[in-house]
Amino acid sequence: MKKIFCIGEALIDFIPVQKQKSLKTVSCFERVAGGAPMNVAIAIAKYGGNSVMLSKIANDHFGDHLLDVLQENDVDTSYIVRSDEGETGLAYVSIDAAGERSFSFYRKNAADLLLSPEEVKDEWFNGGDFLHFCSVDLVESPMKQTHRKVINAFREIGGIVSFDLNVRLPLWPDEASCRQTIQDFLPLADIVKVSEEELTFVTDTNMEKAAIDTLFVGNVNVVIFTKGSKGASIYLKNGELYEDPGFSVTVSDTTGAGDAFMGGFLSELVSLDITNGNLRQRVREHHQRLLTFANASGALTASVKGAIQEAPGKRHVLTFIATQRTKNESR
């Protein structure tokens, strides 16, 4: 089975027990494992895919917990490096009435940022494998250079590379450095996932089509544009557009919903015998399946509290899709 390597941060999210409060007024938090690449890896494994976490995890109690969660969810942890040098990164989250989040990060000495290029071997990767990365661990660090090495290795062997922009501005020294780094890494990806807010931030325009067009640089052939409760769209490099309205659910917590969406998309995509040469063709042929499953994955995750590991498995997602279709047909 093809592997999907997810490189980047693994951290602890502290989710407030009390909603609709700012961080300064929340008095009680619940600890959950998090980090976008880790969330995506878990979602892929839940949907039956062969996911691999590629990171450095601290030799502390929180690091032990992260490793336990990954293994309990059948993510391959054999490529993870443990470290006495760094600490496990922490993220404190507040959630408003709509389930949307704001963050406060403690990551200046995070272990994942210390993964060096020398600790990763090119021979780990095969031509049919996928690589998924995000922008959080692209701040200046050994991990940024490790991203470059791994992405270059995938480019050389013809693997598929996906990039979720996943902008978290509090982690950057300024907006300009975040925007420039994203623009530097965009051409290295085959698939790019971007939200409405991120699209405006990176392209400096709120004209959707014009903004999306600027993302087709270098190797980019597919752009996935997520719109929250309004579903998602797929843009192809030749101008084709495919849309799906998504699913209506009662939102409990949007933490991990975008990662579940991406995990759902990649887990379905990897089963389609994808290569660099047929990527657009396969996405064109199976766009509805890909978008429907990804949207359902994100919606169901948003309907439960907290961590991605509480999200449903593939059977639940397929049952949800079938139920929604039956409801729509009966109207």
C-alpha cells in the first residue's frame, strides 16, 4: 500500500472546557493531541490508509502521550525521532459561539522544529508515496530545511506532494515572512489546500478566481478551496472547476475539521492509482467522490468536541453520506 508521509508538528492542544470565553477568562482546559500534520495522519489511518508521521518528538510526558495517540490510531511512528533537546509544543485554544478558534502558542523550543535534514533518509521514500506538509513548521529552523530536503526527494522520485497552507500568524515574526515563505514553497507542491481567509492573506485579493489562478505556479496542478459550512471546490490547472456544497451539521468544535477534510481527501486520492502524470485526470474523473468524502469527514469532525482522534472512521462517514443523500432525495 502506498504510504502518505505527514511531516511537521505534533503538539498538545489545550481545549477550553468553557466555550464562548476569551483565553484570559477560561479557567479549565482539556489536553488533546494535535498539530495539523499529526491530525491528517490520524484521519488517513482512520480511513484505512497507510499514514506515516515524520517528526521529532520530545522525551517528556507530553511527548509520550503524542506517541501513544499516534500508535493507538495505527499511524506508523517508526520514522519519528525522540529528543532530549527540545520540549513538546503547546497550543491553548479559545472557542467562540460558532465553534471557531483562536490560539496562543508556546513553541519556541518545540522538539519538532529541531528535526534536522541529516536525520531523514531519502531511501525511506518510494515513487508511489505521498507527502503532506503545512506552513507551521516552515518558520526558520532545522525543520524548515528538512522540509526542503524531503520535498526535493519526492520531486526526484515522482511522488505526490500536497501543501495545506494552514496559516497560524501568531507563530511568525510578521505577516510578510509568513506570506513569503508560503509563496516560496507553493511551487514545490502538486496539490494545494487553502481556505477563504488564507487565500485572501496569501494573494492579497478577495476575487476568488483571480486569487486561485495565482496559486498555479511551478508544480501545482490541483487547488482545493475550502469554504467551511459552504463546502469546498476543486480547481484544476487548466481552468476546470468542481464544487460540492458540503453538509450541514451542528458545530461543536472546528478543531481538526480542516485536517479531517484533508485526511479524507488524501485517503481517497491515494486509492486511485495516482501518478504525477495522471493527477489531473484522476481528480477530474473522481472529483465528486473526493469532495463528498472530504466534506463529510470535515463536517462530522466539527460536530464532535476536541481532538481528531474522536472523529469517526470510514464506515461512519460513508453511512453519513448515504443518510444525507436519502434525505435530499426525499425532499
